[in-house]
Amino acid sequence: MPNISEIQTTSFSQYLPFSHLLTLEQSELIERSINVVKYKKKDVIFKQDTRTSNLLFIKSGLVKIYKEGRNERVVILNMVDSGKFIGLLSVFGESLHQYSAEAVNDAEICDLDLKVFKEILEENFMYNFTLLKKISTEGLFIFDRLLSLSHKQLPGRIADVILYFSESIYKSEDFTFPLSRKELADFAGTTKESFIRTLTEFKNDKIIEIDGAHINVKSMALVKTLSQLG
């Protein structure tokens, strides 16, 4: 759990996504309403089926969004890094969180009173419109993720994981997986053993190089082809 003594009211409105669309008065209102909570690695930020009350976004760190099913099965839906919302779909869609969020590494999460945010949305058309597009993008991303998990063969799903971290998180073909092998398998919708075996096959085919959790993509063209072919 987060250290309650580290909760503080501060001026972090600049970390709110699309803050450039706010008026000065709106920024000041948000700054008076924000708390920042520090979470350590593996801390749960919110739990599936708990009540939504505040708007959350990330000042720093990486957060795992996951859905818990029967028999302790977990599906990782998304990874969210600094400057982005977490729990956005649940906040505006349901009274309960439809998934859980966990800090992948040490993270600082901004907590904003939802009533304050809704007041701003009522008077700021451009922010409202931009947020609507963001919600639609998140929904479509999760839709595509679930489609990939249900329709693609294992090599295509593993390729999707590599592409995701390379292009969306690290913007590099040389990076270190921030998740355990078990979590990566959950992300790909497979078992830990199958995930490791497929990564080894990618290595033997000289598509990637692996050193522990470190990945160097040697042929991004082949990774993309595997992803497209599914």
C-alpha cells in the first residue's frame, strides 16, 4: 500500500493530460484540488470492482492495467506511462472500476477530485472534445488487444508484445522488459512456458537477441510481419 505520509497537496496541474487546453483559472482550480501519492513497485493503485471517485493520472512511473477473471486468470490490457490517465474508461463509464491498476516500478500518481474535473469539462469545449477522443482511442486499443488475443496464433501475439514495448513504451528497438516472464505471458494471453519457448525461437531465428529481460530487435520487419500475419 502507498505510504500515507507521502500524500501531499501540490501544484502538478502541468502533468494533467492536455493541460495546455486549460484556462489559467482552470489550472489554478486543479492545482488546489490535486493530491500526489507515491506508490512503490507492485503496489496496487486501485482494485477491480472498487468504487470510482477520483480522476487519476501519472506524474512519473509505469502502471499495469489488468483484468482479473475466474480461477485467478489475469489479462493485462495495457501499460500506461507518465503524463497519461489511468482508469479513464471506468471513471466515466461505470461506478466501479472494471479492471485493476498496479505500479510496475516506483510511481507518483496524481489524484484529482472528479467533481472539479467535471466542472471544467462543462465549460471547456476543447478539453471535453479532446478527452472524448482519448476515451475512444483507449476503447479501440483494448478492443484491438482482445481481438489479437482471441484470433492470433502465438508467434503473432508475442510479436505484438515486442512491438508494443518497442514502439509505444520505449520508442526503441533496444529495451528491457519491465515485467516478469509470467506477466509478459499474461500480456500475450499464453503460459509462461510457451512465452519463453517462442522468445527462444525468435532468438534462434535471429529476429531478436535476448539477455535476461533485455531485448534487442534485430529484424523489426520480421516482427511486424509476424504481427500482421497473426
